[in-house]
Amino acid sequence: MKIQTFIFNWPGVKEGKSHFEMVKTKVEQLKLIGEEGIVINSDEENNQPDWHNIGKDGYFTAQFMKALELFDGDILFHIQADCYFNDWKPIYESALKYFKKYKWGIYAPNVDYTWYVSERTDLDMFNIPDKNLKMVANPDCTCWMIHKDILKEAVNRNIDFEPYQMGWSFDIVYTALSYMLKRPVLRDYRYTVNHPQETNYSKPQAEIEMHNFYNSLPEELKRPFAMIKGDINQLAEYYKK
């Protein structure tokens, strides 16, 4: 099973380090364990010949669309520029191990800064034998893996991501589709990826886009979307059908 890794880079600095430097570090870390980090770059001051340089207007959506265009694996692993971790190999190994065991739709490590903290997202009604794993309403899209079946389901349902530049709700939509297909959404608390708090994009614009995106969705997808943003325990309904 092929995990294909995409790292998104954009202009900016976190904790005294440029995103560019953080991405280069991740690429080298992955090389050491035999993995390729495919970089989708919108930082025009740091174009690299072996990166996919899409220009300064390439926000999350344009980057994700480029990753989907290039994707030809079984699992898409998306990592944001502004997160970091020191030992990626066990995450790859665990993802494959738990796919064989649970046939997950989405798998992700924990992230130390996210709106989707455990209190907002863990679904305790699902008793998973591996105590490091939790079914979650949303794993966050800072560092996550999506199986190709979930990506294909979005295509089959004609979900149009392109109008929404900032990419808020991509994680909600793919997670909702995973629940609709009865494919587990797993967060692995054995690993916690560091993610500094600062942002350098317009949150008001992103929120407007999220509401517009929601309104554009078919009714059967709006329901789990609303659960993820509201009463997450209702998601258990999809496993009773």
C-alpha cells in the first residue's frame, strides 16, 4: 500500500523559523526513512526546482487541488509547513498497521494546537482495543492521512472545493464522507505533532467561505457536517445503519 506525502509551503515564520526552513527539514527527515515529501509551494521568494511552485495566490485550496492532481497512491498524507515532528517513521508504520486492522478512512496523529482538542472531538462510545486510538469527529487537517476511497467519494458526489480559497471545512467534508461510508476516523494519541498557534491568513474570510461551502453541499452531507460542528455523539448513528 502506497502512502504519498504532500507538504504545503507558504510565506511565513513560526517560532523564529521560516516555513521554508521547516519544510526543508521535513523533506530531509522523510528522505532518511525512505519517504518522499512532495512540496506544493506558494512562497515565490523560495521557489525550488524540484518543488511544485504554484504562485503567491496558491492558498490551501489551490495547494490541495494540486496535491489531488498529482496523487496516484492509496493514501494521501498531507503535512502543513508550520508543524514539526522528530520521528515520522512510526507514524507511517502505525497508519499501515491500523489500516489492516480497522480499514480506516482517515488517520492522524494528535496535534498540540488545534480547535479540535480531545474534549471537542473524541467519541468515547466507540471502544477501540488499542487505547492509544480514538474515534474522533474531526482529526484536524494539519497533519493527516486520507484513504483514496474517501477522496474518490468526494469526486463521485461532485463536491466542488475550488471556490473556497482558504480551505476551511475540507477536513469536515472528508471526515463526514468517511462516516457516511462507515470508515473509522482515527486519531493516534501516541504521537503529538507540534503546531505553533500563529496564523497569517484572514480568519473572517475563511469563516465566510466555510458557511458558503456548507450551504453548497447536498443535504445528506450537511447532516454529518453539522454533527461534526455540533453534537458529535450523533455521528454514532452512521454505525447503526
